[in-house]
Amino acid sequence: MTAVLDVPVDPNVERRLAVQAAASSSLRRRKMGSVVAMGVCWLFLAIAIVPLVAVVVYVTSKGLSAWTTDFFTKSTTPEGVAGGGVWNAIVGTVVITTIATAVAVPLGLLCGLFLAESDGRAAQALRFTADVMTGIPSITVGIFGYIAIVRNFGYSGLAGSFAVGFIMLPVIIRAGETAFRGVPRSLNEAAMALGARRATIARRVVVPTALPGVITGVLLAIARGLGETAPLLLTIFGNQYLQWNPTKPMAALPTLIYSYSGQPYADLVQVAWGAALLLMAVVLVLSIGSRLLAAYLRKERR
Amino acid sequence: MTTVEMPVPRQARKRDRWSLPDNGYRGMLAVTAVAFVALAVWFLVAVILQAAPAFSTLGFGWIFGGVWNPSHGQYGLLPFIVGTLESTAIAVALAFPIGLGTAISLAFLVPARIRPYLSTAVELLAAVPSVVYGLWGLIVLAPIFRDTVEPVLTSVFGWTGLFNGPNNGPSLLLAGVILFIMILPTMVAISRDVLIVVPVEQVEGAMALGATRWQVLRKVVLPGARTGILGAFTLATGRALGETVAVAMVIGNSPYLAHSLKSSAATIPSLIVNNFPESTGTELSALFGAGLVLLVIGTLVNSAARWLVWSTGQENAGIGVGR
């Protein structure tokens, strides 16, 4: 057929056709590869969502059925005795976390201020220490609480506060530093130009301006402290009865969940679900609340 | 800087009454900072001192002993070190690809309207206490693993020898999977943060050249975010290494080297919580020593993570998310 016309083949046309063919096959191949890869990403998203949603849904449904008036108002009962709630554990968790927060927040924020205001050797050492401490396994903090407090003063809620506060500190320090560093230099300089002392600047300019970030950081640190289990297992001993006095052994929600989870009694496991839901709900409310509050404060300021 | 004494108007001085002079203020901050560092040093020294008796009675070799039997004076830590590393390895092997895929989806694929909600939800899940995951794993997931997952895995992958022995609920495999679910939000949240800060000009440039979405990701986004992702991965690893209660609840706690993924095992943290209440003397000191070993492993991993995240210049990416 080609021989009939005897027209010489234009090499440019031939080359162009070859390039087009190669390009379209490459495009097809690349598109196919892209579709497959994106499909894998979607699949992974699905795989990630299923267990996480399952945990939340399951804990909510199981926990809600455990939430009765008794659950919130009565103390735990010994195995085999029906009824009983977690009031003593709620009190313990609230007291332990409150003391830990009351000590860790001022200390942590002052360290954060120090980090934000200076860049010397000391600041570097502090920053390094805070960074390393963020990743310390919580069980070793429990060991520290045992060695430092329990060995000398016996098991107590305060020993638990000490350990939990120790875990919260680096979180607060880093959050504080980030928030304080975000304060515009011009504000600092304006205050200095007005002749304000550094302490005045900190109290009246830096801290108020950085407040949204500070509040977020503190609430997140509290949320983290509430769920810590391992350090409490080594420090508070647990208590079947209601105890408000932090110098005595106390009960707490996370340790209660831990010890009830392995029990063969269905009603104790039920109590554990209720406590798990309570803990999860409080932590989620704190996390969401911190975001909303920070967003609100930022808006207010503008 | 020289200080010039200026007469301060009465009113100004009154309003300023509460504040310290500059050097007093500086001093207060410095004292707090020193107190914090001192606390950290005290922590380290206290644990080392309390672990010292174990090292002096048993020698350094006790760490690598294979048998834990306190009533016979044997305190080998090897099964627990291996158990810690194995459960972490399972968790990380699952969390790395799945977490990265999820982060990519959240950063680029999910419709923009629901993206912020999904991302926030994932970040919130990072705050759920580990004991809740442990409870769910023990009561819900363990029976499913015993009756369904493990038999299926055995029939499919039995030839590898990884799934020998009876189907337990609580097992090394279950511990790894629970850890995976636990560290997943951390992995996703930090990876997403470093993925979205890759400059948009680079992405648009690649797209203008005709690159497909996957090519843009492979050649532009992932290389740019590589160190950050590595940092996220290492932080998640650190969390898995140090996790105590969730693992202690689902690993079955047997002080032997696991011979299959389905056998019970134990980790250093689970060893400590389980044996702590009734131990004294050398055993207690050995437990403190185990804590020290864990501390060394965990600190190494975490420092590596911090350094990696820092060296990408995205210093803030991990703050508040990493545990």
C-alpha cells in the first residue's frame, strides 16, 4: 500500500506521532499509578478511622449504660457486693490533678517566660531538659514519685500529684514559651519605651497578649494529666473509701479502670466502662474547650 | 547598659508597686528555671541510685539475662527488652504506612469542607487516655482476635511460622495493634502538619509541568516533608516504647521470649507495674534498673525525634501533640 503512492514519509510527522504515542501512554500509565496510589491513601484513611471511631462509639454506648445516680454519688464497693459507684475515684482524680496543676502551671509558665526572654546557655539547657522530659516514659516518673515521696512519706494523693505535675511541667513550659514568643516585639518595645519594668511588661503586656495560647496549653496539659495511669499505680495505692485528704492513699479514675478491667465480675467491668467514658468525655471536653476558648479570645482581641 | 535614676511620678510608682525591679524579676525567672532543671537531675540521679544495688549485686550482664525468676535470684531483662521492641515494631510497622496515607488523605484528598473537622477529630483522639484504649482492647478486641483474626492469620500466613501455637486473645500481636491504634493520631496529626507546610508554589509548579497528583506527592511534597515525617514517626515510636497500662492490659504478661506473634509476652513497663506491688530488695532495685534501661532507650529515640523535627525548621509542628 505504501509503495503505490511512493510519497516519501515525512520524518517530522513520524517523530511527532511517536512522541504523541509515548506521551499518551506515559500519561495513561502515570494517571493509573496516581489513581492506584490515591486509592491506597483513601483505604488507609478508612483503616485509620474504623478502630478510632469504634473505640469512641463502643466506650460511649457501654459507658452510658453504667451512668446512674449511684455511679456518681457512691463509693466503690468490694468485689461481689452489688451497687457502688466511683465517687471516691472522681474525688481522688480531681484533688490529685488540681494540686498538680496548681504547682505545675505557675512553675511551668515562669520557665516558659524565661525561655521566651533569654537565649543564653541556661535557656538552652532548660529547653533541652524540657524536650527530653516530654518523652520520658510515664512509668519511670511513677518510679521517681515512689522513690522521692512514697519512700519517705508513704502512699498518698500528694505523691500522685507530684508525679502527674512532673509530667505536666514540660508540656506547660513548651506551650508557654511558644505563646510568649508569639507576642509582637513592638508591644514589648513600646512598653519599654514607656519606662515599664520587665516584670510589669510581663504581667501587663506579655501574659495578657499570650493568654489564648497559654490557656490552650494549660488545658491540654490538664487533659494529659487526667489520663495518666502508670505513675498513679506506683504512688497513690488506691482507696476503697471516700478520701478528701491528699496526704492519705486515694483512689483515681484511671487506676480504677486499670484494676477493674481484668476482674471477672461483670458489674466491675461495667463500672470500668462508665469510668472510661467519664474520663474520655472530660478529656475531650477540655481539648475542644481549649480550642474554642482560644479562638474566642483571639477574635475578641481583634 | 547603664541605669539612670529618674524621678518617677507618684501615680506611676503606685501602679507599679506590685512589680519587681528588673534584676529581681530576672532572678526569679532564673531561679525557677534552675529549680526545674534541678528537678530533672534529681529524677535521673534518684532512679540511678535506686537501681545501683541491682547493678552492683548482679553485674551489668543481668540486663541481658534470659530468665526472670526472682525467687531463684534471676532477674534477666532480655525477654522484656525484646517484648518492648517487638510490640513497638508491630505498632510502628502498621502506623507508619497507614498514618502517612491517612495524613496525605487529610492534607490533600478529603473535600476541603470536611477537612478541618476530620483533622480536629484526629488531633482530639490523640488526647484519649491510653487506659481507655487498653480497656477496649482487652474486652472488645481480644475476643475478636482469639476467635477470628488469629485463626484467619494462621491459615493464611501460618507457613511463615509467625503464628504458631494456640490462639490467645491477649498476645504480642494484640499489644502491637492496640499500640498502633494509640499512636496513630499522633503520627497522623504531626505528619499532616508537616505535609501542608510544603510551599504551595512548588506544588503548583509541578502540577503545571503535568505531574499527576501522585507524582507531585512522591517528587515534591514527601521529599520536602521527609525529615518532619521521620520526626513524627520517631515520636510515635517513643510513645509506643514507653506505654505502660494499655500494653500491660492486652499483652498477657508472661516473662518468656515470645515464640510467635500469638504468644503472651511482656514489656519493661508491664513488668514494672505487675511486679512492683510485692517486690522488695534486689527485685525492687532490678525493677528500677529496668526503668533506667527503658529511660535510656526512650530518651535516645525521643532526642532523635526532636532533632529531626527541629532540623526541618518546623519547630512548632510537634508541640502539644507529642506525648
